[in-house]
Amino acid sequence: MKRYLDQVTLGQAIECMITSFPPPERTAQVPILQAKGMITTAPVYAGYTVPSADVAAMDGFAICSRETTGARDQVPISLSTAVPVNTGNPIPRGCDAVVMIEDCWLEDGRPHIRKGIAPGMNIRKKGEDLSGGELILPRDHLIRPTDIGVLAACGITEVEVKQISIGVIPTGSELIVSGTLPGPGQVVESNSILIEAMLGGRGVVCTRYPHIPDDPDLIKEKVTTALGVHDLVIVTGGSSAGTRDYCETALAELGEVLFHGVAIKPGKPALLAKIDDKPVIGLPGYPLAAHLVLRELVIPLLRTWGAVKPQAGQLCRVELGQNTVSDCGFDEFINLSIGRVSGRYVGLHQSRGASVQMSLVRSNGYLHIPASVEGYEAGSAVDAVVTAGMDEVERTLLIAGVHGEPLDLLGSAVKAWGGTLLPCFCRRENGIQGLLQRICHATMIDSPIPSQGPPRPMIRVPFGGQGLVTLHLAKLQVGIVSKEGLGIEDLAGRTIIEMPASSPEEEVFENALRRCRLANASAQIKTEEVMKHIGGIAQTVSDGLVDAGIGTSQSAAPFGLSFVPLGFISYDLLIDEDLSRDEPIASMIAAISSPEYREALERSGYITDFTGEIYHLPPCPGVGPSDEIPW
């Protein structure tokens, strides 16, 4: 079996990269509007004096200050030599001050004043900002927007900057271009776009090559071509130890593989080769792993090359909401959703799978677990790196529990109220437990409910749910989606998409069977575990893979399928009433009650009769940790 060659630590990998490759000497002359974030290669000097003459700093009248001697409230003075000027006008010969237009009045065609004016008042002297030949920017300076404004004011239109050229080569026979609908076994190529997005604007020019299949000869050809024009080449995919991972073999034939395998998670398959004295970096194909290797290995190299200035992440002391286990011997990086709950910062980790790109979208920070640490227990205080800014963390809502479209729509509504909603998906019971421990602001629950009256779901809450209330989001009618108009009584001997165990859809289905006294019919219904298509359940039924599925009328209509209703699902937020007036929970409640949120729900087929209403859990002093609380 193929194995990683020489797995190294994160520190060893960084040191190897830095010591093996000195900075390239590439420079570029770029327009100043493109120079933001780039670094100067030489001092930049002013070509002329700014301002080039004495000019008025205010609108008013240029005067000889001697004329104002003795002016006071009771003894106003008429100015005979005053010349009208606007801001920026040259000062006329014989004048040495400017009186602001609001400090005088006109009488008999002349300005009058009631106070004396000192020489030089309201005048910008020649060269006050810069003299010709004076230094504007030093060498190795990170160019900021304010610098660009000064350069423009001095007539400078271009500046010489350090530049790094990177060639990016995606590999993988399964890849298709972005914007194409993937079929079974196909994957949209996004890593090269991620690389350009992360490194672009940092003095780095990325050239993305078309993706190539898993072919060692093609890999060698493309890498050789790229090395001829770039300072650094990044190959994505094919760096692991599978039977179709040819990156390491191809690079070894072109040069020397310095390491293959880094003790980091995710990102272990990363590799580094030296070919023609240039670095070639192999990135894992999984997006989270590729992102981590870019941040922890590639950007540090670019910093030592002088193309990227160090940017220290802001540290935040957070309390971990979950047990966080890590393999000893690996530096592990875990994406966190961070928010302020009950007066302290809490961090909930997102999915740790290397292929789950949405964990980056749903996080605003990350935790680095050193190789010497085996993890942290829930409640541990740790230093996390904030990636979104502390002001956004203060406005972040942490929502645990199940996933549902009403929560997705609420995220947009909360944004309109100045907040950010970060969902942390888990089982309903775990979400409720997290709410009781005050490690989240709310918990999303979904439950089957009767069709009539207000939504009052059955939920399990430890210790009677004291102090908890439900905030209703929406109801959704669900039923049987089929080509033939199948009802509940027609399903015996038919195939239906398997529903997740204990899901509200399954409960609605089982309740419908019981109401029709077809309890034994469930044994005759064949369930099929079918991978969801982009179109979901209705698409699967339309493709003829199954006879029926549990869906909505909105999902059935575009495919011309019939819909037979069975029941309703209620989507609610469980919140702590004591915290309901605190920000950002109060803003969330206001967003839920907004007309915009109701309209968004209704456009997606949800029922909003009771949206925004709050229901108190009745006291149940005898209820244990897993007992069901009746409404």
C-alpha cells in the first residue's frame, strides 16, 4: 500500500519551505488603484511641491492682516483691500491672511469684521504638505487606500511593487467547471478559485490553468510549463495515498520531494517539491484541507518573500460548548461559531469533515489544538482566533438544533436588523441541552402537529424546561408526492424514499398510517435509501427511482407530480425567557415578527398564521431528563 513518505510537523514544514526557497526578485509597475495591499520595492518621492503656492484654506476674503488691528465688537472695521477667494485659490500679492466669509458681513460693498486677524490665518503655505523630492512612501511599505490618495495628489499614477506569480493546476478526473450541474461521481472544481480569492490582492498574481485528469504524464507536462513562467506552482488534488493520486510520483520524477505528509488536520496529504529551484506545493483535494494548507503553509511562505505583510488574527477567550477530541501528535484546526451568551464568549465547533465547505461559511473563528494536546472538555476556556472581527461576534446569534429552511430565511432577516445568525446543527435533544447550559442563544426544533389550532409541539426538555419558551417560526404542510396520485392507503407494495429515523416527516407518515388503521401496512411498504439529487425528493420521484416520497406541494408542482396532504410540521425556536430582552436575541425576535420575514416564508410555501407568537412551557416538576413534556 502506498504511504506518506516523510510526515513532518507543522513547524518543520514551515521551516523547510522558508529555508529552501529564497524570495524571488519579481517586480511590477502597476497603476496606483491596483496597488492596494501590495508592497513597494523602492522609496517613492514627490515629483512637485504640494501645495505649489500659498492658497486659501477657507472661502472668504484675502486681506492684509494689518488692516484688522483694533477691530472688536463695538468697533467694527471696514476692509478696503479685501479680495474674494474660494478654498484653494492662490493668495493675491500683498495679502497675508484670509477672513472666513461667516466671520464678516458686507456693507456698502465692503466686508466688515469685529475681530482682528493674525498673519497667516486660514492660509495653506507653499509646501505645507510635501516639498518636491520629499519621501512619500519608504521601501517595503504596505500600500493602504490613504497612501493611494496621497500618491494621486502628488501626480503619481504608477508605483513599483513586489509581485509573486503563482500558477494553479487543478487535477482530478472527477472535476467539472463551476456553473455545470454535477452528475454522479462528479465534483465542481472550486479549489483554484479559492486559492485566487485568498491570495489575490496581496501582491500575488494567480494564473488558474484548466483542470486536468488524473494522469501523471499530463501533470508533469503542466507543472513543467507553469514553472517556466511562475515563481510558485500549486497543484490541487492527487496528493493523498490513493491508487489514483499521482501528484507525488509525477513531482518526484521532475525534481525532489522535500516532504509528503504534514501532521495537521485537516490537510495531512500536503506535499512540497523542489523543481528547478522553485517550490511546487501539492494541496489536498478536500476544500477545508486546501484552505488550511493555504492559510498555515502557503501564506507564511509568501510573507517571508515580502509579498504579504503579517496579519495577526485577533484572539478571543472562549468557553467551548462541546467536548473537543484531537489526535495527539497532530496540530488540528477546528472552525468555530463564536458568540456572546450570558455575558461570556462561547465557541461551538462546526463539522470537522474536510469536505464540508459550509463549515467555513457558518464559522467566524477557529481553534488551534497543538500536537501535544489531546483535546479539551466542554466548558474549557481556550484562545480562539476570530476571523470576522469582534464587532460581528458581539452581534452573532448561535442557534443549535435541527436544520430547516425557516432558519435559513431567518438568517437573512436577522442581517437586515444588523445581526448574524450562525447555525450549529445537532440532534434536537443535544440542542435543548445546550440551551439549558446557556451555550447557545436558541435551539431550533421541528415537530409534527395537528392541523388545527396554534402549533404546540411535543418536546422533551430536562428538568421541566423551567424558564424556556417556544417562539413559533412557521408551519409546513407535508404529504405524499407521486406520479399516480397515491394516497396513504395505496402505498402497500410500493417503494417510498426512506425517511430519517425519528424525523418529523417519519412521524407524520406513521401518524397517518395509524389514523387510517393501516399500522400493518408499513411492513408492506418498501423503503429505498436514495441519494438526494439537486432537486431533492420530488426530483427522485420524477426520475422514477421510487414510487413516492414525503414532500410538499411546492416541491411537487415543478415536476408535474401529485400531492396528497398528510399533516403539518411546526418549526419553532426554543429560547430562555430571561435572555429574550438581551441583544442580539431581542433583534432576532423583532426580525421574526417583521413583514419581510413572513413574506419570505410564504413565498417558500410556509404557513405564517402564528409566526412570531411565544408559548410558555407549562411547569412539569416531575419530568426527568428524557421525559416528554405534554402541552
